[in-house]
Amino acid sequence: MATTAADGLPVEPQSLKKLSQRLLKRSLDLFAPAHSLLFAPDAESKRIRTGYKVRAEYGTVKDLPSEQGRGGQGKAAAAPSSSTALALPASLPFQAKIQLCQFPGSSDRFSTSALMERIPSRWPRPVWHAPWKNYRVISGHLGWVRSIAFDPGNEWFCTGSADRTIKIWDLASGTLKLTLTGHIEQIRGLAVSQRHTYLFSAGDDKQVKCWDLEQNKVIRSYHGHLSGVYCLALHPTIDILLTGGRDSVCRVWDIRTKAHVSALTGHDNTVCSVFARPTDPQVVTGSHDTTIKFWDLVAGRTMCTLTHHKKSVRAMALHPKEKSFASASADNIKKFSLPKGEFLHNMLSQQKTIINAMAVNEDGVMATGGDNGSMWFWDWKSGHNFQQEQTIVQPGSLESEACIYAMSYDVSGSRLVTCEADKTIKMWKEDLTATPETHPINFKPPKDIRRY
């Protein structure tokens, strides 16, 4: 059906292809004559540009006093024309003059770097830490060891495994003290209460259980998660429990009444790491959606969202003394301040693997464990990686089972325990025979400081 124009004449219908070709031809006719032609040179802009370059390169030596400078026209005229020596102030040190002199065959451009004051790096120098070594391997679990928690009295620790059991081990001797059964799937999170004789566990079976360690049995179960529970934390001052899981929600529970206090919703993917603090933000969660969220526990809302990571935030570690925490992702390990969540800096190396676990002690030694069995030790203050270890699988295991799933320092911070995919638990301590002379710090401050 033909349409009519404003003046009443009929307009022939045209296809979209024909119209676009006509438009393309019109654009070509308009711009083709000037294509690849340079603008006419502007003498004024060239003069400004050249003047700026001269000031930037030679500003410090261009206008020298006559007595300090060339020392008279006669001497300058007597000098051979092939000489390229620069007129230098007498007050300069001898080394600087040597650096500034240019010899035949060298570059035509002079460098004024010798005249500039060298600014020392403001990056903090790392503190020397003794290297850590593996001193004990504990076998006993029949599946991947996925979680760990320490007794506040520092006498024992417990581990949760894919064999659906929780085992309690003596810290000093490494012997098995007790095995708790009750979960029907692998156990992903463990926490021991500091004020009660309670142990809390969470697993892929959607269950969160409270164990009374005087009776060694389950006394409460917390129902509400719609999928597997991946992480668990206890509030340091209030009797509440925090659990995060594959349903993208961090749930808050009253320990005694089993009441579901609130659901902290906002993540778009699995909540895989959580820790709690006595002051705001009281709850911090990390997720597979690459974000870290600070939560207002009273209002049940997000206070702040950190979007610095590009990959899943699978592990976080709160410093026991400083108001800061670190978060680990496959792209980088980042450090943030509390309570505002300001980005401090990245760690100075990249582990280049999925980091499942991290822990930091009071001495400022941070350890991170990767999916490929790599375990790196870092200086907390500077972000310097001072030791790289590779875990060894127990005989009979596959090389692909060299994977660290969980790690934690004991209460004193002198021993580190790792839970691994080869069904073992490995214990680490500092090498007491090492000295700064035998293991010197190989540190170079970063040239460029990233701000994100």
C-alpha cells in the first residue's frame, strides 16, 4: 500500500536494504574526499608543544648563571664543535656530572634523571618471618576433609569430611579422640562456641546442627536452608549463628531457641564465606557472585557492597588484631579496611589458582591454600609472598587430589592445620632453625600501585 507525502504526492515504498545502501553511499560521498588526510599544521600549537618539551627536559639546566655556566664566550668558541658536553653547575656531585656527559655515538637526547631527587618507595618493607614446614600428617577420614575448627582452650580441633563424620583430634599428639555421626552429606562448615560447650556443623544435606560436647550428641537442628550450607560462623558477643549456602542467602539463627531471626538476602549466587564481628559491620559475606557485602544486623540490610573482585570470593580472613580483612579470589588476594571497607592493596603476587581457604595469625603471617595443592605464605603488612609450598598427596592418592579445602591456625597462631582432598590433615609449624641469613627476604617494591 503506497503512502502519501505531506504535499499529497504518492511515495514509493522502499526496502530497508535499499535505504541503508543509499545512506551508506551518501556518507561515503560526504567523508571520502577528506579520508586519510592530515590536518593542516598549526604553527602556534607546534611552538607551545616544543616549548613545553624543552622546559620538561632541560628546565633545570637551560638558564644557568654566567659564572656557573659556560665561563665566557671565548672558551665556548674555542671548544671543538663535535663536543656534546652539557654545561653543568659547579655544585653538582662528580657522579651526576659523569651521568650527564654524553659521549660520541650515544643517544642524541640528554637525560636529566641524575638531577632529579630519587624518591624512596613508600611501600612498607616486609617483616622477616621464618619459613613453615610440615611436621605431621594425620589420616583417618574416608573422604575429602572439607572443614576445621579449633577448641578455644587450644587442646583439640575438629574436622568435617565428605565421609559424613566429624572427628575430634588431640592437638598435641594428633590422635583421634572422638567421632560424631549424624549428617547424611559432606560437612562444609564447623564452629566451636567460646561461651558454651557447643559445636556447630553445616553440610550439603541442608542441615545445621548443634552438638553438645558434654553428651556428644545433637541437641538442636536449625531448618530453613533450601540447599546445601557452605559456610558457618558464630557471633563473638551475641548468641547467634550465621550460615550461608547455595540458596544465596545468609541466615541468622538464635542459638538457644532455634528461631530463624532473619535472612540476609542480596547475593545473586552461593554464599561461600562469612565472618562476624562485635561492631558494625557485624556480618561480612563473600559470594560466588564476586561481591563482598557488609550487613546491618539490626535492620537486616546491606550496608555496603564491594565489587573489586572479578571471580568468586571463596575465602576471607579477618585479622585478629587490626581492623582489616583479606579476601581471596582466583584473580587476586585483596586487603580491605574496616569498618568502611576501603580497598588497601592487592597482595604482590598471584597464586593463579582457585583459593579455597585462607587464615592469618597475630604475627601477620597469612596462609592461602589453592585447588592445585599450592600453599603460599604472605607478610600481612606489605603483601609480600615469602614462601611457596606444594602439598604432597599421601601414597595411593591421585595427583589431582592435591587440593587444600580448609585451613586454620590454632589459638596461639604457632601451628597451622590444613584439610585436604587426599583425605589427610596436615600440620605445619615454623622452622626454628631458620634465620634471616639462611632465608633472606627477596623483596622488590611494586612500581605501579593499583587502586582497585
